[in-house]
Amino acid sequence: MAKWSEQPRTHRGAIIGAFVGMAVGAVAVFEYASEGSIVYRYLIMSAGLLGGGAVGALLARVTAR
């Protein structure tokens, strides 16, 4: 397994973005979907994961040196 510093910049950005997206998704689940179905909770969390990963990869690509 490659070290963190040896991984491509877009991969690192995607991992960080996915973590942030899951954190935002968890807050949204506790705020808005705590009374809802488990399916809604999973949908919100997976949207946070995928959206955060995509935004993180995009930001890493745009801010490349």
C-alpha cells in the first residue's frame, strides 16, 4: 500500500472530501431524518459520501500546482 504522500493529489482530495461529505451527511441525518426510515438515512449518507468525494477530487484537480 502506498504512503499518503505518494498517492496522487486527486485521490487524496477525494478521500478528504468523502470524509467531509460524510460528516455533513451525518449532521443532516440527525437534523432532518432522525424520524424517517433507515433507507432515507442511508440515501443521505451515501449522497454525502459520493458528493463529498467528487467535490474533493474536483477541488484537488482545480488547485493543482
